Amino acid sequence: MQEVRLNSILDNDFYKITMQNAVVKLFPSQIVKYEFINRGKHHFPEGFDAALREAVKKMAELKLTKEEKKFLARTCPYLDLPYLDFLEGYHYDPSEVTVHQEGNDIRVTVEGLWYRTILWEVPLLALISELHYEMNHMERDANDIVMRRTLEKAEQLNKLGVNFAEFGTRRRHSYNVQNLVMEALIQKKESTFIGSSNVHFAMKYNVKPIGTHAHEWFMFHAAEYGFKMANELALEHWVDVYRGDLGVALSDTYTTDVFFQQFDKKFAKLFDGVRHDSGDPLEFADKTIAHYQKNGINPLFKYIIFSDGLNLEKVEEITNYCRGKIGISFGIGTNLTNDVGLKPMNIVMKLIGVQAPNKEWIPTVKLSDEYGKYTGDPKMIELAKEFLRIKN
């Protein structure tokens, strides 16, 4: 079997770096827990746990190189020198990760200080995905087919005239496939391709790393401060750290309707736009446009990043609907990095708990705009719905 391992500490989504920077500054002593969720009920063969543990063990060897540090300093001036010095001294601690296999299913948990454990989620999912295909002996399409398919998609997106980024690290088929996709995407000089969520590939191919924050940022704030304050304080703390940079707000951790109740004129003006990650994208566009108009803001000066399970048909439908109404761009993930003739995996890893000062665990939950994407303790989900007056 070919060895599966990570080659760079920056082989991760950019929003993990930006959130880690904020956590180091604001929440250096909080302890959290993450859990892997096998949404697609995928089959993991015997010995998978040992192979994953070995890959995790090797991650301890990764260190930020001088070249990588220079890239971040040059490309991301809002990441200050103290944080970059911290990241240069950071290393993964495999003792924070527990892997257990029962039959053909695996359980993976991560526990420890939030500022340390925050980087585990994306690379763990990428490793699980790559090992799944490797150990189940599933053969993908040849390199030239992957390249040609990617070039065809890029050409169609260029014709639509919409900006798009590659967002596919967490469910990629493999490192090699993501590398092929990036190689294809940068081939055309006249292109609407604007960057990658993967910091390593952004550096390798000299494109912009793209990302701001994830659901866990809001989930943590709900556990720490309560559901009613979660959105507002999460946004306020983000502004405290980044002072107007990285201005795209994720909207659906506790449903878009609740989000817009707290995304007041101050935030609507300060943030450049919002990200859509669940529910009907056209309904979301209507709600976003109406919210800006209600606050006296021209929606054409703002934008939505759509990032929920996109394919070319969905991108075209959204583009035709939104054109001339509001700015738009797209973050395309699995459809780019795992369109290789095999069934893409449906896996996630979520923040499931925050430790209180008395050492008790406070469960975290996510209530997206799709009931099927709710995650967390069922009792806490019902409590959140009651507090936030969410009916479904």
C-alpha cells in the first residue's frame, strides 16, 4: 500500500489558520472536543485504525518552514508577527487524537486546548478520505482524465463570468488529485479562478488563500456565552482581531433567519459579505438582498460566497438568478477534488463540547438551514431551538 501522509503543516484550510490566530489571542485557555461523523456510513476495512494512527503520528514531524512563514507574512498581513512566530514553533501532538475501530466503522475524537487542537479537523478528514480509497483498493480515473475534466469545468465557469475558488481539501480523493486539480486551474491566464482554501496549494501555485471562519467559531461562542449572544459576540470578536480584514460572515450556524436578526447595520456595513452553506441558495440570496436593502445598503456593493455542495448546474442557476442583484462568488469543493469516477465521501468532523471552568462539558450544536445537517446533543438542539424560537 502506498504511504498516506501530509507533507506540509499548511496543508489545511485557511480558515483554520485565521481562527487559530483569533483563538490564541482571545481564548488561550479553553479546552474543547471534536468528533468525526461518518454521515455516509462508509465502510472502513480491517486495520484502518492502525493506518490512520500511523499517519497521525507522522504529523508530529511537520513544522512551518522559513519559506512558508515568509509566504504568510507577505500574503496575509493581518496575521501579525507574534502569531507567525507561534505557528513556527507549533507542532501537532498525536496524543490529542483518539482513533478506535469497531467492525467497519471508526470513531475519531480530538481533545485539548482549543488553540492547539483547532488545526486537526481538516487534515484528519483528508487523511481518512485518502486512506479509505487506498485501503478499499478503489481505482480512480487516470490523471489526464482528471485534468481534462477540471479544465472543462474551469472553461464553463469562465464563460459564466463568475469568480470561483477551490474549497476541496476536507473531502478530496487524495493529495495527488488536489494537486492535479490546482495544476489544471492555473493553466489559463484569462481565468475567473481566484484562489484556494488550502494554504499549502495557494503557496505552491501562487494564488490567494481564501477563508475566514467556520461554524465552530459560532458554536464555541454559544457554549461560552449562550445561544442568544452567539452570533453577535462571534462577529464582534472577529472584528476585534481583524479590524475589517477577512470580512465574510458565515450565516447559518443557528439558521439564517436568526443570524440576520443580529447582523445589524453595523455588521452589514463592516463585513464585505456573507457565506451560504446550507438551505436553498436562491431563498438565501433573496433574504440577503432584502436585509441589505432594509439597512439602506446597496446589495451590489456586497457579495455572497456560495459553498454548499456545488456543481456546475447549481453555479449556473445561482448566477442567472443573482446577476445584477448582488455580488457573487463560489467556493467549489468535492466536485473539483473528488470527481474521479468514485463515490465521494460524506464525512465531517465537528466541535462537540467546550469544557467549563468546573471541568464539566458543555455540548455544542449546529442548527443549519437544513434539518439533516443539525449536529450535536439532541437535548441541547431542542434547547437551542426553544431559546432561539426556531420551528421545524
